[in-house]
Amino acid sequence: MAALIRRYGTGLTGIIIALTTFWLIVLVILPYFDLFESSFRPYLPAADVGGPKDVYSLSNYITIFQNPAEFNIGLFGFTFPISVAIHMWVFVLTILFSVLTTLTSLVLCYPLAYYMAKVIDPKRLSTFLLLLVVPMWVSELLRAFAWFILLAFKGPLTIVLQNLGIITDPIHWTWGLGGFSGVIVTLVYVYILFMLFPIYNSMTSLDTNQLEAAQDLGAKSWQTHWRVVVPHCKPGIASGCVTVFMLAVGSLLVPTLLSSPSSRWFTEVIYSRMFDENDWNGGAAYAFILLFVCTIFVSLTMRLFKVGLADIAK
Amino acid sequence: MTASVELRGVTMDFGTYRAVDNVDVKIEPGEFFSFLGPSGCGKTTILRMVSGFIEPTKGDVLIGDQNMKGIGPNKRPTAMIFQNLALFPLMTVWENIAFGLEMRGVDKPTRRKRAEELLELVELPGVADRFASQLSGGQRQRVAIARALAVEPKVMLLDEPLSALDLKLRQHMRAELRAIQKRTNVTFIYITHDQGEALAMSDRVAVMSRGEIQQIDVPQNIYNTPANGFVASFVGENNKFVGQLTSSKKYKTDVGEFAVTLGQGVTAQSKTRLYVRPEHVTFTAKPKAGTNAIAAHVEDVSFEGNFASIHMRDKTGRRLTAELRNDPTNPPPAVGSATNVTFDAEKALVLLDSDATAYAEKE
């Protein structure tokens, strides 16, 4: 504080602090608090709000465990029928497919980041980076829409493959993986740079001599990666995974646009409670379930892989 | 476990730049061999070709009479000690040392035991479970040596590993490295731009300049009978005089004609210079006729303890330097006095000027 005043003077320091406080309280804390508070209250007609029926309860949260339905899980050619609450099932699938999105991005980005950080001629790197970044200048909506068109039934991908003689009948590209293939592909495309850059950054800080030392001591390529590169890049990998996972879980646009008859994302459930049913209280409760569970899930995963929050911030 | 290393007609080009030019050298098993030269002379490139990180453009690298062409660095019987040591920061000391064994699938108890033994060998017991960042510079050095020795290399490659240490420690580690080399009898190839290191530790030294070897010899000969002007200038200090050979034993310069000794390949036609080491210079008030003498004016005397450096100028303004062993009964001439600098014909070397000499002076 004293250092800020010394550097910027009392007036400017005051403005900086006032703006920060305004942003934090009015734009972050108050809306969240309002939503959090309303999530414990029942959805009532306007006349009853504040009346005797308007009491705090967990009923908005408990809804997720209600309304069981039959689902069939196909695994290794067998089909298992299970009975789960509908919203619970959507929630579990959303987490699972977000994990799949994250892992797919990781598998794609690790070799690419290594290539950019350690293999490519530095003179060509800027061109390479530009080619990666330019598509991201287009809005997320348009990028998702591009995949919507590409993967459409009887769309460009089908036509090209048909003309090449690889397939004969048109394919529902978004119906694979239990109806989530279109969502996964597009989520990976939309968020891939959030995975690439943290890993790339951590790899550039790896001393090339370490790679050579490992190789010199007899390590094969995969051994060098497993024992030297991956441990060094763990914070970057963790950072990329957390970001992509959180973005994927919270995405509404992509799952809506690239949906198939059997795909439903948890954010769509929240959206429909808020806007179709006008039940903001219920929607808020679901939004907080998503937030809390994902935060716990990410923390546990980080604990499992022995990564601290401070490592990620680096 | 030791092996010879031979380079046959080895050339390395990076694009249009020739880093190493047709080098031939045979390093004997168990030898401590140094490549000495200024930065950019190609010595590190040679080391990287022996270790297998790069393949020569032309020529062959042989280790123990086996041609290494197409054999990757992880398959060669060499171990390298990097300039920055390249210890793995996320592994403990013993894991670092046992890394090579781990890669070979040796089980954990055996690895641990071997790491402890090697720590004994480099005289650094009791740090097995620490991390490299918790060790001092000298200790890290020893860990790097132990890590390289763990894979039982036949040839050890050292890329200026002492350059990051302070002077005292550097001198101590010189003796240490030499002792470890004698104890293990592994062939050591040592890269350095520090002539003191190369001369003090090596069995033989190769002096390099611009990708070519200028001289390969034992340290005494490198210093006392340099092959050419580059070697003389790069290794040690000199008083230099440009001149012309008048007869087989006489050399004419702008400050007189001197009786000299001729270096390798010197003829009356060749472009040459006269080199006199500062420690070979003596002072005489009235030189006898026929001795090599130059009248000089003393500008500065710096007393270093065991010796004193006397800086002078001759009548043409050329700087001359003499080094005198400390002797209270025979003090150096006073600053401002006029004196005569003398030197023996045996210690006045006329050496070939090469392009390399000009290069060394620019450095």
C-alpha cells in the first residue's frame, strides 16, 4: 500500500483501489452471493416472494437426486441397464466427457508443444505460432458453427469421403461416443490452445542439456520424456488440464450446437431450468453443484498428481 | 574399462560454416587428453561428435577401433559432463547418479548401493537423499562426475565443467579430476579455453583454432616449443616482434638484430614473428656485446608476491613485459628507470605467422 502510494501518488492509488473494490464487490461478490442465496429459496409466484412460503431449504439441490430413469450403458459389446436420477446421469456424463475432452487435448498438445519448444527451427517458430493463433481470432460461436457445418449429416465431410470412395452411406458424425462425438471434437478444437500454451511454456524452460544428459546416460526417447520432460512440465500440464476441463464442463454453446438426439450437457439443464422453466432458484442451485463438484474434483486430481496451486500459477 | 578414441579426417559443416576442418587425432586408452582453444574453435563440436549428438559431415569417429557411424548417444560407451552439469533438479542426488542404471533396468536396491559407492569414490558421502539445489558448486560437480561414472563409460567427455566454479575450488577440482581419472583409468577428453587447466591436468593437449588442430603435444612442449604463433600467443604471455630472418640464426627487427632459435617450418621466406616469454627476460645494466638486448624504459611494476610483473616500453613505444621471481636480494628495476632487457637465443623463438595468429590477436 505504502509502496503503491510512493509510486503512483495518493490520487491515482485511491482510484486504483476504488475501481478494484468496485469490480470485486459489485461485479463479482454481490451477484454470486445473490445467486447463492436464492438457490436455497423455493421458486414461487411473485406474490408469494417474501411471504410465509419463502423459507430456506435444500430442496433445489435435492432435485438432482430425484426422477430416476432407466439408462442403458454399452460396454465392450454388453449392455447394462441402470436406474439413475436423470439430472444426476447428465451430470456424470458431463464430467466424464469433459475428462475425455481434456485427455484428448493433452494427447494432441504434448507432442506439438515439444516440437515447438525443442525441435523446430526458432526462425520458423513465429510463423508456426501465428498459424496456431490466427484461427482463435474468430469468435467461439463461429468456430463451433464451422464444425457444426463440417460434421452435418450429408455435410462437407461426408461428401468429401464419399467422393474419395472411403464411405458410401452418409454418417451421423455427431452421434458417436454415445452421442457426444461432435461435442468432444468441437470442444477440443475450441479450447486446445488453453492446453497448448501452458505446456509449451513449461517446456521452453527445460534446459536442453537435460535432454542430452538423459540420452547420453542411455535413456531411450520415451524414457527421457517419462523421467525428465513430463516431471518438469507437470505444472504446465496440470494448468492446461484444469483450464480445459473447467471450460469444457462450463461450455453451453458447443453442446447446444453440436448436440445429438442422445447428448445432454449439464449446462443445458441449468439453462433450461433458468430460461425455459423460469426457475432461477433451481438453476442457481445446479450451477453451484457444478461449481463445487468440479472444484473438488480438480483439487483431488491435483493432489493425486502432487501438483500444488502455486506450481500452476508459475 | 577404457578405450582409445580416434578421429579420422573429421569435418563438420553447419550450413556454409565449417566448424571442424579435417581433424585427425588418436587418443590412447586411459589418456587424459585436452582440446584447448578460444570459443568458436570447434572443440565443443568435436566433443559432440564423439558423444554422438551430431554426426560428422565427413570422416569417422572410432571408439576402441569401432566405427561409431550411425550409433546414437545412448548406445555409445561415452559419458558426458556438461558445462552446466545438467543434473536433474527434480531427482535426489542418488537418483541422479543411478539414472543411467535405471535406464538399463537395474533394480532399485542395486542402484541405490551403486550410487552410495560412487559417492564414496568422489568423496561425497551422506548426501544421497538431498537435491542438487541443496549442494554447493563443488559438490554438484562431484555428483555430475559420479553420475557419468555410474554407467561405466570407456570414455568420459568433459565440456568445460569447471568454468562455473570460483578460482580456489577450480584449482582443487583440477587435482581431484586428475586423481579420479587415474583411479578409474577411463579415457578423459577435456574441453577448455583455460590454458592453465589444460596444461595442469592433461597427458597431451591439442591446441585448436578455427576448426583446425594447431599442435598436439605434451603440456611442456606446447608451452616451450609451440608449433606456431597461434599456439605461442594462446598459451601464455609473450613479447612479440615482427621482423625478418637474415641468416639461419639471426632475426632483424626494428629494435635490433637478435640471435634466435627457429620454430617448426620456418624459412627465410616465411612470414614470421619473434616470441619471448616474460619469464625468460632478464635485466642487465651494461649488456655485453653480442647478447640479445633491448633498451627499455620501466613504466610500471606490479608486485604479485611470488613474482613481479615489470611493464616497459622500448624506443618504438612497444610494450614489453618481464616476470621476475621474488628475490629480496635482487629487486626489480625501479619505475621510471632506464634498463636493458636481455634474453637467451635458446629462449627467443621465431615462429610461423599464420592466419590463425591474427585471429588470436583479435580475440
